[in-house]
Amino acid sequence: PWILGDNASCIQASQRLCEAGYYCLPIRTPTVPAGTARIRFSLSAVLREADLSNLLSLLKTTSYADR
């Protein structure tokens, strides 16, 4: 998981990923403890290497990646 901490940051990051074509839903309180909101990734065999490379680049440029 990509632990972002607060719900608002998690929702915002999820929206950015979805806009880029990645279906990544935020997992927030009360599903996880307060302060540990996260995005879980489920990868499948249909993903191409370019898809994963693009996702990693997007995560690095997302302002929440350094949390």
C-alpha cells in the first residue's frame, strides 16, 4: 500500500491516479486506523511494463509521494 496518512490527501491522490487512467481507490478511516489512509494497488498480468513505468513516474511526481 501507499500510506498517505490523512483522508483528504488520500482522496486527492486517488483522483489524480484515476484521471491518469489507474483505478486506485482510497482506503480511509474507519476501514483503516486514523492517520493511516492509503491506496492499495492490485496488479495483474495484463499490465504492460510501460503501464507500470508510467504509474511509478506518476507516483514520484505526486506531491504526496514523500510522505
